[in-house]
Amino acid sequence: MKKILLNIINISLLAILSSCTSQQRFDSKLSVPGELIKNDNTSSVGAKSVSQVVEIANSSKNYSTELELTDIELAEISKWKHKAFEEMFEDAFEGDAAALFNIGACFLTGRLVGAINVQAADLYFGMSAYLGFGPALDQIMRMYLTDKHNSILALVYLNLTVASGHSELFQYYHEFRSSMIQSFGESLVAEIERIASIKFDEIEKNKTQLAKAGNKNSFLFRMGSIADLDEIIFDANYWLKFVDHNRLKESSLKNSF
């Protein structure tokens, strides 16, 4: 019964989100790094330029208004215009959130890393997201929306994406919020925003703790797995405690026609 109710919530939320969302992880016209450079220490194949890496983030378009890079994000991503691909990995495991995001994008598209590996992509996006990088938070939102079909957690991460500086998504969030209150009541929305607030504080702590961490690799991989833990913690049993069941019945009746 609980799974049925959560499915009703998901269907209703997807109806809300679909008006502004294309239901995909990356735009089909995505352009990713493809140039090769040479240096004294690596072969031309091994040293793959990331000079076009800005297009990875800038092509992440799920919304009718695209996710726009902030000035800080653009500056962070642009650091690898003249670096080899291997150097981006080195920077990533020193805790560079933009580098982690870019590696995730490469795994998601299959460029520069061989076969597409969505699980690996989401791991790197998770590491980057828990250091507060906006495009990575957006990708975790899409992961829940399109792959894991947990629309409630998707809205938690949409909240966090807006909080990371993406005011272009502000209006969408409030449209979703109003629709959710109408369909499920205020308690569910209040809980989504409470969890987003806790996660925002965790992100700020992560930045401080990473700088002090002796083993940055271990610290980063623990963060990358948090998204998987979220799905276990915030399951159907959790969310249904906050749903106004009278409104849910009305919503399910509307969706049946």
C-alpha cells in the first residue's frame, strides 16, 4: 500500500516537473572535451585536453531555462583549458569540486573514459555535490528524477541547486512548491526544506573538513556514496508520514482521468 501511495506522489510530482523538464540527464547535442595535447611526460593519447570542458556543464539543460554557470563556476571549470585530462584527476582527488563534476560528466557521456558508466558518473557527481558545486547538485537532482524515480528527493536537490547560486531556477522551485502544497499539504514541503537546510549545513562542514583531512581520497568517496544512503533513509515509509492523505486521494483521483 505504501509503495502504491509513493507511486501516486511520484506520478503527481512528475506531472508538475514535466512542464519545465525534458526528463534527461544531458542534452543530446552535448559537446565534451575531445582535443589532444602533447607534453614531455605523456603520449598524445594519454594527455587529453579539457579545453572544451565548459560545454559539459553549460549543455546540462533539463529546464526550459537552462542551468547557467555562475561566474565562480565558470572560472573553476575554465582552469583546465590548458591542462591534460590526467591532471584533472589529480586536482579532483585534492578536492577540486569542478574537476570531480567534469569527470562525472565524462563518465555520463562516455567521452575520454571509454564506455558510459552512469554509476561512476553519479559517484563523482555526488562527491562534487557535497562540496556545494551547483552543476553537480543539479545532476544529483536529475539522477533522482530520471533514474531513481524519487521525485521528492529530486526537489530537495533542486532546493540546494538554487541555494548554490542558481537564481534562474528560483521561480521553478516555487512553482513546484506551490503545486506540492496543493497536492500533498504543507508538512511534506516543510520536511523537504528542513532536509535541504541540513544538507546545506553539511556541505559547508564538508568544505572545512576536507581541507583538514589527511586522506582526501577516503573522505571524498564517503561523500560520493551519501546520495545512495539518502535513498535508503528517505524511502516511502519516511515521506508518507508527512503527506496529507486527504489531499493525496484528491490528487490520485485527478491523475486517474
